[in-house]
Amino acid sequence: MATYIGLRKLGYEEIALLRPATLLRWYESFTFNRLFFLGFVDMMLITAAHGGAFVLKYELPWSPELKAWHIGTFPLVLVVQLAALYALGLYRGVWRAAETSDLLRVVGTVLPAVALSYLVTLVSLAPVDTLRFFLLDALLLSSLMVGIRSMYRVLDYLQQRDNVTGEAALIYGAGRGGQLVLRELLQNPRFGLRPIGFLDDDPRLQGRRVHGIPIRGAAADLRAIINAQSVAFLIVASRDINSDHLHQALSVCQERRIPVLRAHLKLEPIMPELSRAKSLLPAALPDAATPTWQRTSAKRYRKERQAG
């Protein structure tokens, strides 16, 4: 990963083998078309973690009894840990959609798998205490497995950033709604919008970054941001924006003839005759879900536009 980033910084675009799209195709081909691939990778990771824990825990020179115990018990440890990982459902996940909960589940399956292998090796009568050795093994194995399963998301993120095209869009609101809009724009180029930054009125967020995208200022800075960034669209992604700040932003956009879009999650009932679907209907309609202040700001904006 460090090699890829370094080459991209130097501008060696002709090295296509290191492009995220190429690596993603390889990853998907091996991982999702051949299920045994993850098992093979985990076998290598178990071997590396077990060997690394042994080297870190026990100082040289190793006694013949200790080396014999390690070599003799490792095949059993490998089989027990792989079987436990499979039985605990580690291989049921779809790693292209891995989230924090999936990575926590990796740790939650590795710990009992290593604990079980420790209990099994107790019958071998190790020449030294091995509890701390297996604790270190669990730490290394968890780190390796989380890292290898995070690789797809890292490559996917790099590919999205490489392929972002379209007109420059500024997202108003850097909270959960704004982050949802950002992910949607990055993953769906069909919108034809390229997020260039956030607009947020919280002074604590000024100058920071959210998912790598800078927060360029507040509503009062919008005119300067438009001059510097050539903003083509403003996307309002939050319902908690102060009405005066929103009105100020709308006025600037009206002055510069910049379209303003409102992003919201819309749920529409397929079978409205069902009572449960009817209960969801008010929340699904944008007018019913729009706060009073936002409707007021929109009316003021329309009146000023008609008067102008």
C-alpha cells in the first residue's frame, strides 16, 4: 500500500498493476469466486502469528525441549484454529461490504479460536508456561486478520477517489447526513457530482476533514468558497441547519445562480393498503418530514426570487 501511494505521488501512472481497479479485480476473483482463498490466507496468517509470537515471547537460545514442543504442537494448533474460525462463522461475511462490526466480529472469533487451541495444547505438557505466548498469538492474529480484511475497503476507497468526476458540489452539513451524501456521491458516478468539501456552521469543525474531504467554512464564507472553488451545486444534507444561516446560503446561491439540492432518505410504501405501510407514509413524504424552519426558509427564498 505504501508503494502504491508513493508511486502515485511521483506520477508513475503507467504502472497499471498497482492501480486499485486492477488489485480489486484480483481480490474479488480470488476471494469471492474461490472460497478456499480466505482459508488459505488465514492458514498463512495463523502460521505467521504463531511463529511471530514464539520469536517475540521466548529469548534465544531456545532449548531443544521448547523447539520440539513448538514444532510438535503447531499442526494441531493450525487445525484447531482454522476449524474454530469456520465453526464460529468467520467465512460467512461479505468482505466487500465490511464495516466496523465485521472487523469486531473477526476479533470476536479469533479470541475463542486461540483460547481453544491453548486448551488443546495443555495435554502436551509444555516445558514452560505458554499462557502469555498464546495471548500474544491472539493479538498478532487479530491484527493480521483485521488488516487483510480491511484491504478491500482501502482499495475500494482509493479507486473511488481516482474515478470521481463531474461538477463540483459543496455539501452543507458535515454530520451523519452529510457523510451519507458524500459516500453516495463517491460510489455512484451517475450523479455527475464531485464533492469538493463541506460547509458547516459549527466553529469546532472549521479546518478539519471528514472522510478526507475538507470542511471549507461556514455559511458566512460561502461567497469566498464559491470564488475559490468554482462550486456548481450546493447540497443541503442536514435538517438541523439554523434558518438564518440557510437563508444566507440560499441568497448567495441565488445571486450566483447556483442550484441548491436537498438530500434526504425517502421511504415509499409498496403496498399502501397495509396498515404498517400507512404508518410509515407520513415519514416518507418529504413535505411531511420537512421541519417548519426549513419550509419557512424555502418560502422566503421563493418570495425573494419572485420579487427579484
